[in-house]
Amino acid sequence: MILDGPGGADLRRRFAEANVLKILFTFENPLPSKEADAEVFMTTARYLASRISTAWMHVPQARKTAMDSASDLAGLTLVPARAPLRPAALRHFCCGVTLVFTKEFRQADVIYTRNLWIAWMAMLFGQRVVFDHYRPWSDQIPPLAHWIYRLMCRRSFLVNICHSEYTREKYLALGIPEEKLVCVRNGFEPQRLQSRVPVNAAKRSIGLPDDRKTVVYTGRLNHRKGLSLVVEAAQRLPDILFVLVGSYGNGVIEASAAGIENILVIPWQPADVIGQYVLAADVLLVPPSWKPLAQFGSTVLPLKLFFYMASGRPILAGNTPDVSEVLQHDRNAFLCRPDNLDSLVNGLRILTSDTVLADRIAAMALADSADFTWDKRTSRIVDIIRNRLEAPPVTGSWSDAHTRIWRHQSWRWLKNLLRTRSLILPPSFGPGVISRSEVTTLRA
């Protein structure tokens, strides 16, 4: 359905009316889920649903009990996907193939997805698409870059909601029109931090000693998060208690932390309990490492960052391109050199001893967090969708320079695949990285 031609004026008027918008959200992993991608997508969908007239969620489920649980999580009208739960590749394929035959697909004004395969299928069958994801896929899997360019330049592709400027820049470098690329960062729910108790009271409430400085990390405990560096730092700082919340069992990090007196490993906790651990921190830690962004590509601007900011506790993180979009050293956080043990140890020593500095950056982070609620995120997204529905078509610009860079990056990807068996190409923060400035240079 397009807004030009017969009936186009009526459609434009309808979309301009308050709350008159029907969105079919699609999620291809089973619910409920503890994964961050599920939290981001479902929370976004739930908040958007309160701002539009009709919202559905197309999701694979096996049992009625699971469907009821998923409904509690998402707060949407669920549309069961006809897809097996395993294997994952087949599940994703079937979700895309069967989605287009649902009545909700035909009734929706927009398909809202985080999956490029779903986006392609939806547009193939005549729907408009909003894509919402954190990864720069064209940078991580370069052979897809030209296909992604063509996909996002189609008229029915409304917008790519990027979670960081880092990701948006990667897509802009392909020549995709900037009107179709918008950075809208994730957020937090203020109600999860309604009672900000003093740090020592929070420690006592969960059984932590209140006479010892505490550094808290929340999230998955695995080698991809840069936690090996944190274990090393703990050995250098025996007077500080390191609390790592989010263990799923006996992994590499758990094994390396075993026997270290000042490391406390806590199993994964529900959202309400996580808040108690966050408030019990003298320092909140985002492991200062390149690994999540550069080696594994699995994290860009971590979700926990916004919850940390809203806690009123000082944050220590690495000075990486994604994190530095939101956190600035000595303003609302303490940023140290990534993967540098001495820098991490020094930063923790400073933050746990200089209470004036710690209180100042924590207060600034708390003030900044007001701009990063889920309500504000979805308010902006609704406005973006309405504007894009009414906007004239725009064209991209793929040049010979793009082709040369695409081939170069694809060759790098293939060599990396053969060497490491990883489908994700680590970014190069130097020669070889696709950037708009490089494209401009090559054009000249």
C-alpha cells in the first residue's frame, strides 16, 4: 500500500490522526526469554502498542502456557507463527514464509521487525517495513552489503531504527539515504528504580557487607563480555568486593573466579532483584574491553548502560566508540582505556576513594538518564514512522567506490571466516574500515 495515487489523500489523513496506526511486530525466537534482544524488542513493542490503534506480535510458540506467558511479557495480541522451535535456522525461515499468509499481515499498516529476512519477505509481498536492530550487518557480514543497500533503498522500506550512531554511520557509508537511517537509543523503565535507597542500606538488604567497597556487574557471564580483565583486576584489588550477577552455570568466567576471595558470583536474577544489586554498588561496571564490539560484534552500546545511569551510582566503562556516544569521561562516567588492566585498576581505585568525583559523575548520569526511557524512545519512533509514511521517496547512491570497498571487505570477511570459523568480521578501526570519508576519498 502506498500513499500516492487513488485514495492516497485519505490514507495520509488517517495516518496523521492520533493513534490510528496498525503495526504487526515479528519476533522469531521463543518467548519468554532472558536475552537482551528479547527485552529490547518486547519492551519497545509493548510501549508502542499503547500509542497506536492496533498491535499484534507474530512469534513462534509450542504450548498454550508459553503463549500466556509471552502475552504477559509483551502486552500485545499474539499471532502464533507456524514454525518449529528447532533448529533455529528453520524456525526463522518458516516465520518469514508463513507470516505473509496471516490475516494480520494483510491488515497491518507496517511490519516492525529486527530480522532482515522477515523484512525482505514482507516487502516482497507488498508490505511496508520498519527495521529495528543494533548490529551494523553490512559491516559484520560484508558480502551482504550490496543486498542490504538495495533492500533499504526500496520505497517500502520506511526506516532503519539504529541503536547507536556507530551503527547508523556504517549504513550511511553504504549510500543509503539518511532519511531512512535514524539513531534511537534504547532505554530503561523508571519504575524499576522507584526507591533509591542509600548504598549501604542496599548492601544490607541483599546480604553484602556494608563496610567494604563494592563493584557490581550485571549481565551474562562469559568470555565475550570482557570479564576476564575484571577477574584480573579483582586480584590486584583485594580490598574491593566484585559482585558479578548473571551466571548461568559453570562457565569460563566462573571457573577463573573460583577461589578468589573478593569475587562473588551470583546466578541470573529477575529484573526486580537486579535493581537491588545495582543500588548496592559503589561502582557499576561495564567491562572496558573491545571484545563485545570489535571481536564478537555481539554488543553495541549495552542495554545495561541506561539502567546504570538511572541508578545514581557512578559508572566505570571503556572508552569505545559506542559507549562514548552516551558516556563522557569525568562528566557522567569514568572511562578508561579498553583492555588495559592498569587503566582499569587505577580507575577503580580512584572511584572507590574519591567520593566527590564519584557523586558528581553519578548525579550527572542520573540527570542524563531522563532522556533514555522506553516511553521517550517509543514516542520518537511513532513520530518517525508517521513522518516516513507521509514522506516522498528518496534514492540512495551506490558508486564504484562502494563496489571496490565492498569487494575488499568481502575478501577480508572470507579470510576471517576460513581462519576463525566466525561469520562476523571484526571491525577495523583503521585501514580497511568502510566509512563515509573513505568513500568520498575514493570517489575523488
